[in-house]
Amino acid sequence: MNEQFSIKGKVAVITGAGGVLGGSIAGSFIEAGARVAALDIRPEQLEARVAELTAGGGEAIGIVGNVLDVASLEKVAADVVAKWGRVDILLNIAGGNTPGGTLAPDAEFFDMPVAEWEKVTNLNMNGTVYPSMVFGRVMARQKSGVIINVSSMAAYSAITRVPGYSAAKSAVANFTQWLATEMAMKYGEGVRVNAIAPGFFIGDQNRAVLINPDGSLTDRSKKVLAKTPMGRFGDIAELNGAVQFLCSPAAGFITGAVLPVDGGFSAFSGV
């Protein structure tokens, strides 16, 4: 049974690996015996991440790349294939909201700078589509591979103040289903595409809107927890197992799925 859930020896490309979520998943993949190509646009964070991943003997490389630059991604793909011969897994972790893409409580949507809308939608939507195009081509040639995207609770129902992020993550969920059917019908059952939809986790990007300077919960946090049946925020490590499962042979008949990891947030009406 353990072999069913194994990703040992698999080659995984992880975008946004310098961030908290990408780093957590990368670490769990190294522990599971996978080989990790960590991709990030920030050299200093990437260097620190690779040092962390290889400290215990894990097999990992760091490659500076931009998920919004197809030429950059094609170079990454060529480097990974040259080193390890294949790409088994693509984790599209790069993304997130931007300060300018979050409306202040008293701000109007109509005053949101178009440049900020484009920045957040481009990062989250095209930052998923472009890597899928480049690394998906490798998988199509191999007739095998797994792509995992990151959607959000914002794709399930309206969450105030984050219009661009919500629209982009909804697009990611739809694109996941579209690409899953495209890959399966054209390249066979060996190429699968799924997504996770995280609930609420406290990270660098959302800490200021969820936690007050004195450490107490903001009004927004209280609303989140009131609609989360488990009554708490998630721990970032609680996403690792879901991702590994979807990448493993145990999920061999799962494609086009968006898996909530949310403490019941998406299931609860609030009543």
C-alpha cells in the first residue's frame, strides 16, 4: 500500500519554491525521495531554499526563472531534462495576491488601478498556464506526468476585497479541468492535471489583514473562523500530503479535480 502513495525517484519542478508554500511542499517531496528542481524569480531566496533542501542529502537544484516568461521556462525545462532525463511532476505554486490588488475596506472597485488588476491576474492565471504549456509538452511526449495547480476558496464564493485574485483563481480551477481533459484525450491516461484549493492559512502575504500588530485576530479573521467548521487556520504543512497523494499512483484515476484543503470552509453555509 505504501508504494501506491510513493513519489520516490520522481522529478518534480516546483515554481515559487522560494516562498513559504513552495518551500514547504519542496521539503516534503525531498523527504519522500523525489528529486526537486526549485524554480523562483528571486535568486537569494532560491539559494537559501536549495541549501535547505540538500542539507540532509536530498537531491535538488535551483534554477532562476520567471513563470511569465516562456523563453525562461523553456530554458528551465531543457536544463531539468538534461540533468534528469524527464519531468514527472509540475507544481504550479507561484502566485498569490499583491498589496495593490487588495482593496482597502473603504475603497471602491472602480478606483482600483488597472495595472494592479493586470499584475495579480497575470501572475496567478498566466503564471499557471505558461509553465503548464512548457512542462506539459515534455509530459505529452513522455505520455506521463502530473500537473498540480493552486486554486483558492475565492473560486468557490465571493470573498471581499480581492477581485483580481478571485477572478484568477477561478480561472485556474477552470483551466485545471480543461487541461485535464485535453491531456487525457490527446496523450493518454498517463498525464493527469489536478488542483488544490487551500482554505485560510496565515502567511507573509495575508498576515496584515488577518493578524493585528498586537497578535490578536482582525475582524476579517473572526469572519473566516466563524465559517470554518474546524474553527482554526490551517498549518501550511497540511497541504503537503494532499499534493503528494495527487502526484502518486494512488490517484491514478483522478484528473480534473480541485481538492479543497480548508477545514470545511467550502462546505459550510455559515448557518
